[in-house]
Amino acid sequence: MKLAILRTFLTAAFLVFCFTSMQAQDKVETVEVKVTGMMCGGCASKVHKVLEGTAGIIDNEVKYPGDVAVVKYNPEKTNPEEIVGVIEEKTDFSAELKEES
Ligand SMILES: [Cu+2]
């Protein structure tokens, strides 16, 4: 009888643990930024490196040709406007948010 209670308690504790560790994970959102002015793959990798070094950005892929940066970020640490600002400030290219479709 006691064993059954203990087992129930352990199961419940385990589920709570799983739930809290899921909650603790970083939130991730994705934004697409149109980057204008890139002339080659080297330009794209420059933008990539700038984004890589920016706080709150988890992952990013800069496409050339295509002229778009797909940026995964933590919405608690940065936002799309800031990401656009960083590209404009630290590279020679212009950036703007892609229209949501
Ligand atoms: Cu280039």
C-alpha cells in the first residue's frame, strides 16, 4: 500500500519536473529580414557573422541570392526591429522586415 503511494508520488514529481524543464527552455521566434545590397556570398556570410554575434539571436541563415536573412531569436532578449537595426548599423546593407504573408 505504502509502495503504491510512493510510486504515485514519484510519477507526479517526475511529470512536474518534465513540465518545468520544458517551460524553462528558451522561447524561439523566427523573422525574415530582406537585406538589400549584397553582391556575393561573402556579403551574405558577413551579415551571418554579425547576426551570429548579436545577443538574443539563436540561429540565422542569410540567403544570397534571395537577399533574405532568416533569423531565429529569443523574443525575451531581442525583437525584429532590433535585428533590422543591427544589420543596418554593422553592415553596409539595408534591411527591412519582410511583409508577413
Ligand atoms: Cu560580397
